[in-house]
Amino acid sequence: MIHQVARPVDESSTNDTTFRRWVYTDYNFTLELLLTTHLAKAHGVDAFSLIPIDLYLDEADETWATKVENLDYVIISTGHWFSRPITYHEKHKVVGCNMCSKKNMTDLTRYYGFRMAFQTAFRTFLDLQNFKGIIFLRTITPTHFETEEWEGRGNCVRKRPFTKQEMKFDWYLSMFYKIQMDEFWAAKREGKERGLKFRLLDITETMRLRPDGHPNHYGHPPKKKKRSADCLHWCLPGPIDTWNELLLQMLKTEGVEGSIDGKFLQ
């Protein structure tokens, strides 16, 4: 069997890393990356700052919202950014916050902003008059931080998957997941009336078993000073390849008799 490696052509119109576009001419296939942290419009985003982000919950991030109308498939996801300090805005007014510790400010928690952001994202698709594609929701993944003695928030040193006996219940993860399910099914019901397809790429439970997929302290060049552990991103082979396999199977079975939403009936 001969395997041919396809080389994409970079047709990005800007050097901005929030928008990249690659064209695979051999397959007449275009891949776009539209980077957004919260799905909704956000100002002051900084991964290394504890200054509250300004998040406009009723406005979609234009980085993606203005570029998806003619796409055939769109995969959306967001999650742990909502566990950082945030000031919430709606209708151009501050309505509350998360982890802001300000007097006379209502703490609406991370879950409020998370729910509202997904409502706004799904509403954006529902309101696009010319959008005929399929929307995939990739569900949230765990972080797998574990305690350590040195200064920091933890590490993720495991080199093999958890057994079911080793797994712990993550209450906050379950809350995020439940909110995603609530908003996904609501959007799917409404979208069905106008012929829009919403599909679920559900990898949450599977990834709870894979603490071995994070780069930990090694997500940087060898000679660079040791930074805090990265137990959030999935940079190592294995787990994220499973996402691709699941997505490919869903695409292949889309519309096939005997499947529901691209998943085989069990």
C-alpha cells in the first residue's frame, strides 16, 4: 500500500496567528484556523495575567463569526479560559464577573459566562442566512493537574492512561459538560427547523482516561528555563489522534442509513 503525504499551500492573508488558511490542492480541500478564546468577543486576553478579561457575552468574536458562512464544516470548542478572572458585559453594560473580587460586583461564576458564550455562538449560526454547513461541537477536556511540592499549580507526569479505578470525579468539568449538552441540544432542535445540522464530537469521558497526553514541563525547547506545567493542552501523540479518527468516522457516516448524527447505532 502506498501512502501519499499531501503538502498544503499556505494561503493565509495575514501573519496574524488567529487566522490561518491552508489549501490541499491534491484533494481540493481547504483547512482554516480561526482562533478564539471564548467564542464571544473578548478584550484584554493574556494567558499570563490575572487582570480580568472583558467579555461581551451577547457578541460573537468576529475572528470566526465573519468567516464561517461559506464553510462546509465548522468545529467549535472552548472551555478553561472561563476559569480565569472575567468581567461580563451584556448590551454594553457590566452585569457581573467571575473571580474579580470587586465590591458591588455580582459574582456570576464561570458557568454563567460559559453558558452565555455558547448561546451566542449557536445563535450566530442560526442567524446566518446563507450558512449550509455542519456545526460540530467538540466537548470540553479535563486538565489532569496533580499536586506537586514545588511552587506552582501542579503537574501531569503520568506516562500511561488511567484505569477507571484511578479516575476522580471532576465536579467543575461535569458542570461545563452539562452546560455544553444543554445548549447543544437546544440549538440542534431549533436548527432542525431550518435544515441546519449540529453534530456532537463528544470526547470528554474518553479524555478523562488520558493524563498521558499533556506536555507537562516539556512543552518548550530543552535549554529554555523550566516553566509551569502545561496539563491543559494535548500536544503528545495518541489522545488527539483519537479525536481525528472519531471526526473522520462521523464525516464518512454522515447521512448513512443506520447512523445517527454521524455516530453508529450501538
